[in-house]
Amino acid sequence: MKLNKTMIAHRYGSALFELALEKSERQDLKKELVELKQVLVNEPNMMLLLTSKQITKADKQKFIKILGDSASETLKNLLDMLFDYDRIVDLDVIIDEYIRLNDEYEKTVKATVTTAIPLDSDQKSKLANSFARIVGANKVLLEEKVDSDIIGGVILRSNNYIYDGSLKLRFAQIKRMLLK
């Protein structure tokens, strides 16, 4: 049975997270993985190099070794294992899964806040604290979007929660009531 990316990410990400917990290097490994993910985003040719059929396996291994030279033993082992099992192409989703598991462990929620005008830092902080209480999180990381179409108010979205307090929604509700 061939595994899809989601299953691969879950299996490898979970195993990596459990190992990091066991070795008490969860935070350090997260920092390394975030840096590596940023390199993958900034240098898309790197994955092309590691997955290309035109480049020899020996040359790819040399590149993996160079990548791992400044990495922790755990990250070196991950890179070697993914390369050996032809799963290096799944590195980005494995990193994403590790970060998701770490956020879940720390009760950190990522949310998008949409407003008609930009929020100042005090407003963001109050909004994040209120949302954290609502969803039972220790910390909320807000990504801000500005959309003048909502007229006013705020829309908050996280993985399993949407709060729409926009004036656009309120006007639509009033319009429906008046048309009844």
C-alpha cells in the first residue's frame, strides 16, 4: 500500500516529535526545522537537486551531508533516513507536522484576524488574549489581514473556529430580516 503525503507526514512527524520529547530537545529541534523550512522556501532548487533523476545518488548524499554538518544529530539522522527511504521529497510536510504537534503540545493556536483597517499592537494583544481564553490556548499567534469589504468589526479564523463579527455580516442579517 502506497502512503500518501498526509500519512507520511503524520508517521514521520509523530515519531520525530516523540523522539525529541524523549531526548528533551523539542524546542531546539523545532528551531532547526523552522530554519530548514525557511531554506526550502527560499531555495526551491534545493529540493529539485535532491529529487532530480539527473543527479547521482552519491552527489545527493554529499549534499545531504553538507546540510547536516551544522545540524543536530537528530536532524542529521532524519535527513539520512528520509534520503535512504526515498522520502526526502516529503521533508516539508514532515516539518509542518512536527511544528503542528509542537504547537498542540504547547497549546499554541494560529489564527487569522481580518479587519477593515490595520490593528495596533495593543488591539492585537487584547484580541489574542481574548481568543486564547475562548479556545483554551496558552498562546495565540495572529496573522493579520486587512479587507475593507468587511466595513468594520473583526473576523477570526483558526483551524476549527470561526468568529464573524463583521459589519458586512450584520448588514446581511438585517437585510434578510427586512426581506422576510
